[in-house]
Amino acid sequence: MTILAFDTATDVATVAVVRDGEVLAERRSRAIRILHEIESALAEAGVERGAVERLAVGTGPGSYTGLRMGLITARTLAFALGVPAAGVSTLDALAAGSPGATPVIDARRGEIFTLQDGQPSVLAPEDLPVVPGSLYVGDGAVRYRGVLEDRGGTVPGEESEAHVPWARHHAALAADFGSAERLEPLYLRVPDAEVAVQEGRLRI
Amino acid sequence: MILGLETSCDETAAALVTADGEVRANVVASQAELHARYGGVVPEVASRRHLELVAPVVERALADAGAGLADVDAVAVTRGPGLIGALLVGLSAAKTLAWSRRLPLVPVDHLHGHVASLFLEPGSVEPPFLCLLATGGHTLLLDVQDRAGYRVVGTTLDDAAGEAFDKGARLLGLGYPGGAAIDRLARAGDPEAFSLPVARVPGFDFSFSGLKTALVYAVRALEAGELERRRADLAASYQRAIVRALVGRTRAAAEALGAQKVAVVGGVASNSELRESLADAELAPLALCTDNAAMIASAARFATAIPFPDYLALDAYASAA
Ligand SMILES: [Zn+2]
């Protein structure tokens, strides 16, 4: 089984070509270059695009724009290549790269995305229950290193590979392949305008 | 056939157009109802919806044309100007479709797309002509010498004409989108009932912000309860002022530039009073006035195609260069 996996939810987008569990190629880039990186990864792996049998894509949470780029690429690829796709949470992929660690993604606006009781959630870094001595990975952990380390958490160095949601993990975690139309992004926040309407602040 | 995609604002659109300019499919999924609750287009809401709609809209267009991806020779897509997050959804989809089948990609300027709505069959308009392009985001006078581009000879210094319609509709309590609502109500009103002046600016430029202010004062001057009774008169007078400004500037520019032909494109070109006032001009077909992908595919016939795979890292742009 040949799986093309990619994730564009965070600043470091990743691509991997995995066949029967063996990583044939893996790359990192910016989200806007994702298709370029897919092309390069397939060439590096010696896999024709028509030989791709499954897609695995990161569903976030992360940057809304980056996340959408990955999902629209997956949906369109699935349609054009006629292959099934599966979504994998970017938090789950990060966690899979560092067993035992807590994944923390920068949610902008002074907040983080993380897993709480296995559920993706958004909260202020100060509200994350830090376990002294335990490991925190992801661009949010790097950004809020001070907050986490002050309370005894451990954050690997900025250049550590542990902070990257490597797409090999998406390929490994992907299950329940099906129509790409079902793949939903994990936004975890409603748009500001919707909040304004609900709070009665926006008058039309 | 050219497969066109358009996602620059709040319409998700796909179309199939032949090299001769014949429209085989033209699918537009409007998000207007979705944005009505916010009183205008919300970029983040639009981007989320585009993600959901692009693939179904493309599939629908192919089905309408009785075609498959194998029948597509090039993919055209709006690169800008527009909402950057919304543009990126369409651009990513277009790149992926083109890449999957090793097709060329044609990035299209959205404004060129509106002009190219005149180059579709039947009834393609031959340049040269002076083109009034009036939408919710732009109000431009364009000197169109050939089908590949245009030269801007006038623009709005503040609000776009379509924006003026939307703001006026909001002041009159007509909701969003405002253009069609004002057009409808204006038919029951007296366009000379209120004097709403449009600022005169030098050259061939437009200014509509003063008009909106004049409407604010006109509404305020009415006694409570009177607004309801005079709403149609206000709508008619307001529409008359916008149309007068558009027509006046267009005719003046055509005369100054010696243009033999005048054309009107964009969402505001669907306004009935504007169409009547410029009945002698080439008017974009009603179905092609508001954003659609047929016009994008049409423009692609006269734009530069990027061969596979040179477009993989292509970016979108939010504002006109
Ligand atoms: Zn437009």
C-alpha cells in the first residue's frame, strides 16, 4: 500500500511517501509550496502519482489558511487521482513523534492548541496543566517555552525534529480511508464575526 | 476545453469553456445568504465555505458539460485581486487539478475576467472599447484595446459603486446584498424626490463616500415613521445618483478618448436603471455580471499559460498591482 501523506497546518509543512510502513521520502517546506514538495517527494521515492493508493492529510488544528491549503489539496487530489483519503489530527501526529510528550501548537492570539484527555482543545498557555519533568513539543511549546519551563515542563531545543509534525506519522496513524469530502478541518474556534453575532455585538 | 475556477470573494464557481469561447458549463454557488447574517462578506467565513464547495462545484460543472477531467486542456484560476484566504483555496485546487493531469495552469486577473465576460459566445464584443467595470470591490474605467488586457483610465477614490449600493441598503434597512434590493424598491419610488449630490472629482475618477453621507442626513431628517413611507423614494433617488455618476463619467471618458464603443461589466452592470441608461452600450449578459468562472476561463484564452510544472509554488495576490 502506497500512501502519500502531508500536513500544512503549522508553519513547517511536511510530506511523506510511505509504502507498507517504509518511509520512501519525507520533506518539509512552507504550506504554499506543498504541491511542489509532493512532486519532489514522489520523485525522490520513485513513485508515479498514479501509483499513489491512499492519501493521509493533517486536519489541524493550526493556521486556518495553511490548514485549508492542505485539505483542499487532499480533496482535489483524491478526486483527480480517484483514491480514498483519511484525516489525521496534527496534534496526534506530533504526539506520535514523541511518545509520552504533550503536543502544543501555536494558536496565535496568545493561545495554544493541545490535547486534553485526548481531545483537541484551545486554551491560554497559562491554563495548560504542566506536569513537572514531562515533555512538551510543537511550535506552541517553542513559543511558550518560558511559561512551560517555569512550571517544570521540558521543551526540546528550537531546532529539534520533535517540534515538526512529520507526515510519516500521519501515514502510520491514518485509518478509515474514504471519501475526501468527509475530511473536516479542526478549526476549534468559530469566526470572530460569528462570535460577534452571537453576543449581539454585530448589528446589521 | 478550459476548466475555470473562481473563489476571490463570496461565490464558489467552476466553468468549462471551449477555446472558441463557448460556455459548456457555468456553476456558481453563491454564499450571499451565509454572509447576510453578518451584513457583509466575512473573509474567514468565505474561506471556510470555499473549502467545502470547490470540489462539488467542479464535479457539477464537469457533469453539466458531460465531460471528465480527461477533456480538460488547461486549468484557469483567479489569482487576485480578492480575499487572500479565499483565493488560496481556489488556487490550491486549480494547481492540484492541473498537476494531477500534467496540464498547464493559467492564472487570471479577476478584473480581466470581468472584461472577458464580453468575449464569450454568442455575441462576443470586439475591442477596442471603453469599459465601465463596477462591482462591490472596484469601480474602474478601462481602455480595452485588445482581449489580452486593459489600461486603467479612471478609478474610485473611496467606495466602489457596489459598496455604495450595499451601504445604502443597510441604511434603508434592506439587508445584504444591497444592489438587487435597492433596484427592486427603486421601481416604486420617485428618483427626483431627494437631491443626493455626488462629489465631482477631477479626471475620470469616481467618489461615492459623500453620497452615502448625504443619504445618512436625508434619513435622519425624516420624522419617525416617515422613513417607512419614503423608503422607495430614497432608494430611487440614491440609485439615480449612483447611476448618473457612472453614466456621466463613462460618457465623458468615451468622448475624451474618442472611444467608438462603450461596454459595462461587473455586478453593478445587472442594475436595471444602469442598463436602461446605457442601452446603447455593450452590456455583459446578466448571468455573467456577478462573479463566475466562465469569465475566468474566457480571460484565460487570452492570458499567458504556465506550463506544467512551473506553477507549483505560485502564490495569490490580494490587491491589484
Ligand atoms: Zn468580481
